[in-house]
Amino acid sequence: MEATQEIIDRIAYLQAELTKYGMAYYVKDQPLVDDATYDALYRELEELEASYPQYQTEDSPTARVGGIILPGFEKAIHEIPLYSLSDVFTKEELFAFDQRVQKTLGYEPKYVCELKIDGLSISLTYEAGRLVRAATRGDGTVGENITENIKTVQSVPLRLPQEIDLEVRGECYMPKASFLALNQKREEEGLETFANPRNAAAGSLRQLDSKITASRNLSTFLYTLADFGPLQVTTQEEALVHLGELGFRINPEHHVCHSIEEVWSFIEDFHDKRSELPYEIDGIVVKVNEFAAQNSLGFTVKAPRWATAYKFPPEEAVTTIEDIDWT
Ligand SMILES: NC(=O)c1c(N)nc(OC2CCCC2)nc1O[C@@H]1CCC[C@@H]1O
């Protein structure tokens, strides 16, 4: 059916508005409209796109529901490898890391601390501002192409505000509340429950039916650029801020520390706050902030010399909602 200019404009308006509302709700955690308003506009867009499918764009908000069932996952080669992190488990080991860094640099650098999100590491590739590939980390060089599944994760932008080529990396995770609700539902259905949110996220992302992925309330925190492309950033802190400006979901608890002692107090602080977070973390990632200093330090075979992960002991597992002491 041919569409009038008025209908074409209305479809474009709804696609833009609902994308803006979705970004505010899922990325910035700051809703702009109430659910009823969003749902009414979403239904109107669904009806219009069903009547005029030639105007349903692949980055329309209605494209998030999944529906592709893949025969299997294609391999995804990482041109720039996804490194792992060295681990430290004590204050002494953390300070020894700082000593090695200072020995190489000849000065004490600023560090940026980030919560170590306990999810599945992913890589997102954009060409001319459009998401063209999403992949799991795999072994760091070869992962799985999970583009169709990642498109159903509401916090992942399908289109950037600038038509740039970019590859970003981060974690896809399942919030604790979604994990508990999912396990309760599976229990009621006599299905096997997931051991922890990380396994639940991995299982949800590695579904061949993207409709199942769409139902699992996954979210993301992005933390690094594989290639800096056109971005003019010189520190990790700036990179995080810029990723946020591009529309990616960034964990707000990043903090620049001016000494390893300050890093330690950040670690102690979050050791206590950990159980109150709405997502699981398994430690704190400590990175030299300046990219120039990172380049001087370089990488070992598998991990950067300019970063380490202080690991927390495993959190006592909360398996079902009944286990929580709500008092
Ligand atoms: N899990 C995380 O929250 C996290 C993070 N906040 N920052 C990084 O920085 C990368 C960059 C270079 C080497 C590690 N890595 C993280 O997780 C990685 C994914 C795979 C191994 C580590 O867990």
C-alpha cells in the first residue's frame, strides 16, 4: 500500500522518538516518558510498519524483538585481540603491580578503577555508525558471531549519533533481579536453573533463537575502544566519557586515583558496597589512565602490563528470591 507523506513522516517521527525514549530508559536509566505513553506509541509504530513494511528500518525500535533462528554461530575473527587481565588477590600483590609499573615508567601514574562486571565479554563493530557485528570474546582471537542476539539487548545502540567506524568492547550481563526471576520461572517450569548471573547471561546470548535472548533482560557496560578511529582521547577516563556520549551504557562507578593507596581505598569501599549493587562484580579493574603510559608498558602474551584485576572472594550465592533477607 502506498503511504502518504504524512504517514511517512509519522513513521520516521515515531522511530526517532521511541529510540530516544529507549536510550533514556535503557542506557541512561532516566526514563523520559511513562510506560503507558511508550507502549501506545510503540503499538502505533508496529501497526504503521506492518501496513507499510517498506518503511520499517533495520534500526527501528521494533527490530529489537528477535525472531531469527540460526542453524549455528558463525566464527568471528578479532582483528585486534581481546586481551585478558592478570589477577591480584591481596594488597601486597596490588602494590607489587604498582611497583612494576613505576619501575618501567619512572614515575607513579594515575590509575582509573572500574568495577569488574561479571558478565560475558563482547565486541561491537559499527560501520558508518551502524551496528554491523557483535561477537563473543571466545579465546580472544576467535569468538562467535552473535549479532542477531545482541540486537535484542535494549542498551546496545543499533545506530550511533555519528556515522563513524568504531569497535567497542565491554560486558553483557544479567542484572541480579532478572537472574532471580528467571531462575524462579525455570524452577516453576521444572527446568534446570542457572548457577549464577554470568552463566545465565552466557546461556541467553548463545541462544540460536533470538526471541529467547530478547526475553532475558540482558544489559551491557562498555569499557574500551578496540581502535580509537576518529576519536581524540588520550586517557581511559576520557574514553569512558566519550563512549557514554556516543550512546553506550557506561558503568558510573569509574574513578581516577592519584596513587595506589587511593586505589586500595576504592577497592575496600566497593568490597563493602558489592552486595548492594544490582549486578554482580568479581573485583575491581585497575588501569593506568594515560594511553601513552599504557603504550610504554605494553602487553604480555595474554594480558596488558598496564592493568590488573583485584579479585574479590566469591560472593555468597543468592539463588532464589526466598533466600533474600528483605528486612
Ligand atoms: N569485566 C570488566 O568489567 C572489564 C573491565 N572493566 N575492563 C577490562 O579491560 C580490558 C581492556 C584490556 C584488558 C582488559 N576488561 C574487563 O573484563 C575483561 C574481559 C575479559 C577478561 C576480563 O574479564
